[in-house]
Amino acid sequence: MGESVGMNNEKLIELRNISKSFDGEQILKSINLDIHKKEFITLLGPSGCGKTTTLRIIAGFVTPDEGEVIFEGKKINDLPPHKRNVNTVFQRYALFPHLNVYENIAFGLRLAKTPDEEIRTRVSEMLSLVNLRGFEKRDVTSLSGGQQQRVAIARALINRPEVLLLDEPLGALDLKLRKDMQVELKRMQRETGITFIYVTHDQEEALSMSDTVVVMANGSIQQIGTPEKIYNEPENAFVADFIGESNIVNGTMIKDYTVSFAKQVFTCEDAGFEPNEPVDVVVRPEDIDIVPLDKAMLTGQVTAVTFKGDYYEVIVDIDHFKWMIETTDRVEVGQTLGISIDPYEIQVMKKSEFSGMFGDYSTFSDEIEHLSDVETEETK
Ligand code: ATP
């Protein structure tokens, strides 16, 4: 799972201890990353964490202050962008408005003085790849956003780069189109076998398209792994919070396979911590079972219930910590709820600089209470 058919373990690009500052502020802090041939790898993180800067270092538009950029075993720090076998697709796709679809895609080949016959064959291949056959003569300004983005991708791929860099390429599209294009991009990557390095702040997009996800925060890599690994086994509170919903509580790892949190002792599947090591414990809202009170591991008061279509999002106050639970059961605000958590649903993480910053849904509940207060005020 998680690996595309063609991905192999041969390293294509290596970033070694890359650091970069702008105006005295350190934007990248000793980044180490291996990118493999035919891999679909995504840099994921909040705005400002350094994703685009990392991409621009790979493209050659930004020179790192420290560290090495290695391409197929050779250091390329000083190689200018046009000599790197890399192309970029941006969110603003910047097509040439005075050229039609065919000429936009053919542009790079014309510059390289490629013979007409070959241009015709290769543009035609590209049009099939991006599903735009029959659009050759169309004015690019008459195309929809999604179609324009396809032209931009075809134009970037026609030179057969070894690597395609994509910086939030779907950011300008609406949700439905974005979902369709995610599937399309994944298909194009598989068919061409080109390494895709994709930048997004959208966790769902990252999880659904990538072989490998690189989670970044504050200029550092927090975790590298398959989408499943990142979701199921987050390495710290930042990753757990950024990817999906998470309850993150303080705990103590009493011994291997035994952790205590919320004043109870639980069996878990984690080992290798020091005896009684303080840890962060993450439990996903969908992994918590509601059980009769006499069978409950924990009990608490329901403070909010939100209907989400195919489930309810329930906030439960357990000893002053607000947990989020997703359930199809009907529960009422004010009710006392019993919950149970299976050992394999508990993920134990090392303490980190992010401990205590995330994972309690009290603000969420307070916000709702605050909003309903406002409504009451207004409706008075
Ligand atoms: P976003 O999704 O908002 O683009 P990002 O994770 O891609 O975020 P970067 O674009 O890498 O982040 O920017 C990281 C930080 O570096 C930001 O604070 C940005 O303002 C700063 N920065 C980037 N390029 C430059 C530059 N050329 N000069 C000065 N500061 C810069």
C-alpha cells in the first residue's frame, strides 16, 4: 500500500543539512530528505513553514546557506535552474495568452528547435495524457481553470523532465474540480514515471495522492512516511494535530505496553520508552467506542453535539479535558457518557516542543457556547 507501481528505492535527489535564512530569520533548519525515482512525494505543512523555499532550492532558484543539494549522486548547488532536469508548475499557471493550446504546449520544443514532425507527435502525446485531445486550436483564455492547469502540466512535461515540481497547483480550483484533478495528477504521474514533488497545506490532498508525505513545521521536517504511517503513527503532537482530528493528552508510559492517562491505566501496543517516561497520547475521535457506563474505561459529560451528515461529532468533558468523539449513536448534551478505547487505537508519542499546544477541544466547545451566547443575545 502507498507505493505507486513504478516507485523504486533508487535515490534521485538528496537534501543534506539544508539551512536557509532570509533577513536574519532562519526559514529552513537543517533539512535532510531523500527523494526516489518515480516517487510522488508531498511537502505538507502550514503557511510559512518553508515548503516553497525547499522546492525553490531543488529547482535552483534559491541557494541554500548551508548544506548540499545532490542529484543522482552529484552535488548541484551551483547548477543554474535551466541546467537542472526539473520543471515547475505553479498555482498561477502563466500560460501565454496570445498562443493557442497547441503552441503553449509546444513552446519549450520550439525554443529547442525541435523538428515540426516530432513536435506534432509529442504535443499529441501530451494532449492525450492531460485529456485535452481536440483542444489544439482553442484560445487558452477561453478554457476553464482546470483545463488551463492541464495545459500548464502538459507544457511542463513535454520536455520530459526527470522531476516535476508542483507548488499548490490546484489551489485556485474549486473543491469538486480539485478532487478530479487529484485523481488525474496521480494517473499522469504513474503513466509518465516522472518524480513528482508536490507542495500543499491541504492534508487530505497530501494523504490521497502521495507515496510519501513530508510534514513540515517551523522550517523543520517533523515526519516522513507513507500516508498510512503518518495518519496512524504520528511521531509528535504537531503531526497528530495537523493530520486529521486528534485527542492529544498527557500520559505516562508506566512500562512497555502499559500507559496511563486521564487517571486510568490502559494497555497499548507501544514499547521502548523509559519506565514512567512522560509522553503524549493520541486517540482519534473515530476510534473511541461509546459503551454502557458499567463497562466504561472513562466517563464524562457531553458538552456539545454536532450533526455532520453521516456521523455526530460529540464533545465530552472527561475530568476537565474535552475529548472529541465521532459516532453514529445519538447522544444528548448533558448526558453522562461511558467510553472505551482498544489497545491498538492508542498511539504513544515522545514529548516534543509541540506538547501541550494541541489536542484539547475546549476552545472548540467554548467557541460553540460563545456563538450560542451571541445568538441568544441577538435573538433577544
Ligand atoms: P506558503 O504556503 O504560505 O507559501 P511555505 O511553507 O511555502 O508557505 P515559504 O514560501 O517557503 O513557506 O516561506 C517561508 C518563509 O520565508 C515565509 O515567512 C516567507 O515570508 C519567507 N520568505 C520566502 N522567500 C523569501 C524571500 N525571497 N525573501 C524574504 N523572505 C522570504
